[in-house]
Amino acid sequence: MILHIAKKDFLDNFTSARFVAGFLLCLFLVPFTVYTGTRLYESRVDKYQRDAREADEIFTKAQVYAQIQPVAVIQPSPLTIFSKGISEQVGSKASLSNSEIPTFATGITTMYENQFLNRFVSLDFINILAIILSLIGVFLSYDIFSREKEDGTLKLLLSNNVKRSDFFLGKVSGILLTFIPLLLVCYILVFIILWISPSVSLSADDYARILLLFVFSLLYLSFFILLGSYISSKAGTSSTSLIINLFIWCFLLFLLPNSMSYLGKNIVKSDNYSIVRMNTMDLDNEFWKKYGELQKQVKAETGMVYTNWNLCAGWNYGPVLLCFTTHDVMKYERRMHELTAPMVLDYAGKKWHLQEVYLNQLFHQQKIVKYLSCLSPSEILKYVSSSLCKSDMENHVDFMNQARNYREQFFNYYKENKIFSSYNYFSPHKESEIPKTQEEAMKMVAQWRSTAKPESTFDLSSLGFISTAGLPRFTYNERGIIDGLSDQLWIFAGLISACVVLIWITYSSLIKYDIR
Amino acid sequence: MLKTIIIRELQNHLYSLRFIFALILTLFLFGVSSMSFIAEYKEQKNTHEQGMVKFQEYKKDLAKNASRFAQNRTYLPLAPRNSGFIASCQEENIPNTIIYSAFNVFNYDISEGNKNPFVLPLKSVNWEFILVLLFSFLAIIFTFDAVSGEKEMRTLALGLSNPVSRGILCAGKLIGTVIILTMFVVLGIIVSVLILLFSGQTMITYTTVAEIGGFLLLSLLLIACSSCVGLLTSVLSYRSNTSLLIGLMVWLILLLIIPHTTLLLSNRLFPVESSEVIIQNTNNSRKTIEAGFPEGKWRSESNNPFTPDHQIRANMQMEFMLGEKKIRDNWYNSQFSQYLNTSKMTLISPMFIFEMGNEHMLNGGFQRFINNWNDLHTYQEQFLTWFKAFDSKDDKSPHWYNPYEDYSTSKSKVNIDEVPVYSERIVPFTQRLSRSGIYIALLSIYTAILFYISFVLFIRYDVR
């Protein structure tokens, strides 16, 4: 009987104007959005490849150890075409310098380079599904029982040997069945676009995530269908049911998430980042004072008066690449690096304490905003989708944590291997090759210029590169599906519970219905 | 007759379920918007003031060396706007900080400020948001059955069999809805203003009252325009549910799909160079400029400003800056054009016309940014003139202007009070209102066209 009712409702809905209108809108919007999303993903991949190459060249083209300030880069996931989450708001690479532990990632932080375009609405595949499908869901379910009551067919039906539970399940399944081909068409359209674009390749893990996304989209739709059914079972007329349904739809989709998010952000305060930066600048000033004292101390220790650098490129708390310079100056610079490098790392740690407090405030604020806005099912869909599509906060935080751990590991390697106190930290010369006098140094410069013929003043490429084979390198370990879903377990459970409650109260309402 | 129809419509709405829902939502949203604005504005104002104090301390420190003072890249964050409760004009999402020195206005950026990059992007709830989302929706909900409902119940045929002009009937239904929704807006505004006044955080000045008046005028037009959309779909359909479905689809298209589509098309129709190309062009320009300067261009002697190489170095650095400025200014102008062209395309949507009208009327968003951007260029010239005058008085300076280094200009101490100060220009309300006039006119034309189409279709309706 359930099947029979479901089949009849499926056929009725499938040919209805409301379904066709929604279907056509999806047919226009989904390919258009996904195609543009794919193009944007391609440009992100291009940028990622450039960033990854540059990050690699930091190691392969290093002439001294001081030049190596690693950069951790994360590859964009093709799943961001489905749900972009916060991927457009956070960067894709972390600069791991000795002087600062990164608070935020850098790199691409907006979808478009023109920041003024942030003013416009930007939707992704999941946004489109959330809005259009829920609206169709409301339109298909608002009169599921009320229409039958109005037409008098409910009395006829229930006076036959039909269980009310069968009738209820049949009706709801009929609408859900109507959505399966619609959802399938939407997803197939996405796959076709993804398959024809050369830069997108999906792994088995990605397919599993998309399958879960499909299942979750159905669960999201079920909520609106069940809500519509409940209101329909309670409302006197279909028009009343439709008005109530639409108000709730508009409230849940647009008004509630924005209000709760805005309210949440203003209830749970976070410091202003500009103030945090100013406080870290105070620590920088403290550092520079100590640095000045250290300079005086080392000058007194080495008898240095005037540091004459004959050829130098770059500066990072001392010369980065210093060559053809006299032994006394080199000795002074080596000692300065030996003493300042640990101090730089120490101050980066001190600044990190302030940054960490600020970051924790942001995480806390995000959690409150998330739970408040998840009173809306569309936000639940967005959060779960961004988690499945690796574009949520947890994935980003995981990347940043791995990058920070790697930074610590990298500079610990420098400390353990006494690289900071070696000449090779800032000079390509071995100690034995360093000139003793200024005349000798100038001769070496002239000789190098005549043989190497540098293209410009700062072209030192002929000096050769150091071997960085033993240095630790960054590799990002992606989070698994289970880790991602476990973060969203509560809101996921919340939506399922809401669906169960709706089933129960709709069924109760239907049972209480007196056909007389 | 018109009066009778309007009163009848008002009574109809007054006893309807949608009236109660609309009232609850209006009060809830206006309440949320004011309370959140109070908290947000207080926070932003405190932060801005703290930042200014720190900035003054930093400036005093820099003033020990005139060249460093002039060359320092200063970040100018735009102060929080006290009319933000009416419309934020997306100021939190578009560039709101300009970077300049005495030699150049370099760049602009989005200040991280109070933004949380880990929160999914959502809009601030302010009066504009409520009008754009809720009231455009309510206008359709209140009008979808204005004609189609009467067609279904067959009361339209009865009504038209009396000596009632169809134009008056159509106008009466529209005016009835506009009156009731405008009353909601006025009620919401009163609640909101009372909360703001009791909080003591926002000053309600004469300008604010004028701005609220301007907002009400724009709101009235948006409500009328959205009601016309509902009326048109109602005239077109024979069943209320069909007209509601079409009305909501049109609403979604106007509200979300048009801005989303124009955004997607913007890069294709109005392409702008990528930042990588700009960096590449800048590097190439630097290389070409550097190659044209003789040996010694990078030589310096910190103890002797008059070293002849300092002049070569200063000229080269100046050319570097001017070369980069030319490339970057062209790029920025193309970005401004891209934004303006995309905005023009989006004007198909009445909601966006409403937003643009508010932006001009409140001098917020892009309008505020571009005013500051242009004014800062004028200020930068004044700042440079002051620096040159200061430098010319110093005998220890060779007066070779270098925008990045202090080798060849004055290192004397500056009296910070003598330096010209930049302050944001206040645009008079009348000027702002006249700028938003085009959007008021556009919304009026839009409404008139939609009403005219509805009227023509209604005339053609055959009661038999």
C-alpha cells in the first residue's frame, strides 16, 4: 500500500507545474554555478602550483641556511566546487619564518582579486540546492494532507482498509521519490562538468564524500518535506498551510542564520586584530632594544667598529647572504647570528602567546555562531557540506597546526645541528675561504665578477647552492572523512532528531484526525 | 471608490495570518538589528580610538626623523559610521583601509578588524537587510492573491460587474499593501530608534533624522516595486498557488540569482589583470629603470648625505616608485571600473537599486571609499609640499628626494602639530540625496512599468 500511494504521489508531483518550475531553475543555475566554480578552482590550482614551486625553490635554490624560511602550501580540493565553506576567506599558504608563528594563512583570500566584488552575492552548488530544493520541498508538501481534507478524499481514503501510517509514509515517500531524480540530475550535471574539465581529478575518497553529500542533501530535504507535512496536517486549509510554510522557510533560510550569526558575533566578543598586531609590535620594540644591546656587547667582544659588507643580499636580523667580506666582519656577524637567532625564535614564541589567545577567541566565537545559526537546517547543510568538502574551519585549523608544528621541527633541526652558529648560515664561503684583508676581499670580488659575469648588482646565482637533503620538509596529512564528520556529529544528530520529532508529531496529528 | 477599496484591503490584511507573522518577524528583526549594532558599534569605536592613540604615539616616535616620517607607509582605516544601523553598505567586506605616505597613495586593503575569517559569510542585520529580504518577501506574500485569489473565489467577476474602474481596483490593492507594509517599517524603525536612544551609544542628530527620512522614501519605493511584482504574477495566474510560486521564483531571481550571475559574468565581461601579472610588470619596469642608471646606483654612505651616488640612488628609487604607481593606478582604476560596471548590470534587480540608493544617500560602502581615495591623493600632495618646504630649510640635506630611504633628505626632528592632517570630508546630506536621486527615479520607473503591465493585463482579463 505504501508503494502504491508513493507511486501515485510521485507521478502527480513529477508532472506538476511547481516541480517543473523548480527543475528548470535548477537546470539553469546548477551548470552555470558549477562551471564558474570549476574555472575559479582551476585558477586556484594554477596559483597553488606556482606557490608550491616557489616553496620548493626556497630549498632547492638556497645558497645559505638563513635564506630558508619555509612556506607550507595546501592544495585546493576540487570538492570546494560543491561547497566553498570558508576557503575563500582564509589563505592557502603559511609563511613559517623564524620571527613569527603564523596566525593566519596568506595567499588567496577572496574568490576574485578585485576585493570590491565581495559586495555581491556569491553562491555555490550547495547554496543553490539549499534554497531551490527546500522551496520546491515546501511547495510539494504544503498541501499533502490539507488538500485531501479540502477535497474530501482523505475521508474516503481512510474509510477504506488503509493504515494511517501507510498513508503517511506513502505520501512522504512519494515526495522524497520525486526529489531523487531531480537531485540525481543536479549531481550528474556537476559530474559531467567536472569530467570535461582537465584540471579536476576526483579520488575514491572524493567520490565517497560526494555520495555522503548526496545522502545528506536528501536528509535536508526530508526536513522541509516533513515540516510541510506537519503544518499541512494541522492547518485548516492549504492556503494557510502554504503561508505558514513560506514564512518558516524564509525565516529558517535567510533571517535566522543572519540574525543568529550577527547576534552571536556581538555576544561573544573577540579582540580586534589591529590591537593584537599593535601588542605584538610592542614586543618587537622590546626585541629591538635587546638587539641593540646585543650589538654593543658583541662589538665590544670582537672589537668591531665598522661593519663593511662587500657583497650582501637580504637582511634577516643580520646579513642573509654575505660574501667576499673580511674575516673580522664575518666573525662579528657569525657571533651576532648565533646570539640573535634563538632570541628571534623566543620572541616569536612570546608573540604567539598573544596570537593564540586571539585565535582561541575566534574559535570560540565561531563555535557559538555555528551552534546558534544551526537552528536553521540550511546552515546545518552548509556546515556538514563544508566539512565533507574539506573547506570548513576544522580542516583549515588542522593545516595551520601541522604547519606550525613543522616550523618548530624545522628550527629545532637548526638548533640541534648548530646551524645558527655556523658561517654557512649566512655565507656561502667556508671559514678557510674567507679573505683576511679588505684588499684580498676586493680582489676576490673583481675576480668573481670577471668570471661569473653577474646580470645585475644582486645576481649572486653563480655562487652555487647548498645541499638541503637532510632538512625536514613539510607534508600535509589530510583529515579523514570520519574525523570531519565527528566534528559535525552534534548538528548532524540535531537535524536527524528534528526529522524524527517531525515524523512523530505529524503521525500523531494524523492519527488524531477524526474523519467524521 | 479608491478609498473604499484601500480600506477594504487594509481590513483584509489586518485580520489575516500573514499580518501576525509579518508583525512578529518585523519586531524580532528590528530588535536584533539595533541590539547587535549597539554592541558592534561600541566595540568598533573603542578599537578605532585605541588604534588612533597608538598611531599618534608611533607618529611621535617617527617624527624624530623628518624623512622617515614622510616615507612611512601609513594605514588609514575608515572610522566606523554611526549610520551603520540603517545600512552597513558591505563596508566590512570591501576595502576599508588606505595606505599612503608623503610620496604616494600606495594601496588599499580590507582591515581584519573585528572580522572572524572562520565564520561562514553572512550579512549584517540592519534596516537595509530587513527591507531587502523580509519586506520584498512580504510584499509578494501580501499581493500574490490580490487578483488570482479573487479569480479563484469568483468575487472578481462580481466586483467588476459593478461600476468600478479596473485601474482603481488595481491601484487600490497595491496602495493597500504598500500602506500596511510601510506601517510595519515605520513601527520597526520606531522600536529600533528607541532601543538606540536608550542605549546612549548612537547620537540621533538632524542629519540622522534626514537619513532615516531618505531611507523611508527608498523603502516605500522598494515595497511598491516588490508589491507590483506580486500583483503582476497575481494578474497573470488563475490560481493563487501558481501566482505565489511564480512570485517567489521571481523574488529569488531578483534577490539572489541576478547578483550571483552578474558576479560570475563580471570577470568575463570586464576582465582585470591578475596580481601576478601586475607584480611581473612591476619587476620588469624596475629592471628596465635599473639598467638605465650608472654604476654606483646602490652605493650609500650613511655618514655623508652629500655623496653624489645618493642623488643617482634617489632618482632611481623615485623612478621605481613612479613606474610602479603608474602600473598599479591603472590596475586599481580597472578594478573600480569592473566594480562599477558589475553594479550597473545588477541594477536589473530592484533590491540592488535600493541598496545603491542607500549607499549614495548614506555615503557608505564604495562611495565612501572612493571619496577618501580621491581626497587622500589631494592630501598626499599637500603632505609632500609640506615635507619639501621642511626639507628646504635644512642645510644638512642635499634635497634629493628618495621615497624609500633617508640618505639624502632632512633627518631633523618634526613638530607633529605643524604637519597637515587628513580628516574625512563630510558630504552634505542634500548632496548625498541628490546623488541617490537616480536610484529613486529608477525604482519609481521600475514600479511604474510593472504596475502598467499589471494594469494592461488586468484590463484584458475577461470576466466571462
